[in-house]
Amino acid sequence: MSEETQTTQPVKKKKVYKKKTKTATKKVSRVASDEDVATQPSVSQQRKAEAKAKSTKPVVKIVKHPSAKIPEYQTSGSAGCDVYTNIMVPKWLDPGSMEMVDTGLTIAHIPEGYELQVRPRSGLAARWGVTVLNSPGTIDSDYRGPLKVIIVNLGKERFEIGRHMRIAQLVLAKVEQIEFEQVAE
């Protein structure tokens, strides 16, 4: 063999592993390649890294009433998650009137540097003229308390607010505080 051939072939190293049995510890030898010797993450390390990568989404903490529904995204591409009513008896909303609707959720934590926006659902607005008043509603990161949705009926017909109805959407948005600088003009 030439010198060139010898340097390009992987060097095999002998590793000694201890194998435990019920009666004794035996030394087991095997030939390991350079790939085995290199520091590769174990399967459990890979799984932990994958789990951590999945959980990098900001977390909004809520307290849920037993009869309430957790907000959920309808599709993987949805920007907003639907929030549901938590009323036991349906209510009627007359044209031109507004109602503060309970969701059965309490905001416990919104990450600093974010706001939770409450937005109308386009389907309710297009079919019934029902929308979210003060839209988008901003829930600040330091707010702790019940999540209620102010809706208004701008349509011409009465609108029934049912139990576990998708009433609005929630969007978590990154925000920055402004520093103002006064200038002459």
C-alpha cells in the first residue's frame, strides 16, 4: 500500500466496554470506527433536543373553568386561535346592542414583550354583522384576570350567542415599548 492510501482509510480503534451480568462484570471488546468514537448525541439526547425545539413557542398560561374550552387553532396555518363562549344558557343579542361574553378562562401569564389580541371572526361579521368591539382588543402582558369578549351586533337581526360558540380569535403578537424623543419641529 502506498502512503496516500493508508492516510485516507479510517483508523479502527479498540474500545473496551464493561458488560454487567447477574454474576459478574465482563470486559467485552469490539472494534469501533471513527464514527463511533466521535461525540454523537445519544437517542435520548436527540429526543430531548427535538422536544425543546417544539416547545420554543411562547406560552400563555390560563386558568380554565371546568366547563370552559381551551382556545384552539382550526388549521396548522391559522394565525389566530378560536376562543369559545362559556355560557350555560344561550343569550340573544339585539341589533345595535353589545354584550360582554364570558370565556371561562382567566389569564395567568402572558410573556413579557407580547400582547394577546382579541379579534373578530370574519364568518360572524359577514353572516350576522357581529364583531368584536374595540377591535383588536389588547390584553397586556401584565394583565391577570378573566378573559371576556365584548361583542356588538351591527346586523339587522337578533343574534343567538350559544354555549361553546367560537366567538373571537386570539393572536399573540410581539410588541416593543416606544421611547419618545421631543424635537423642535
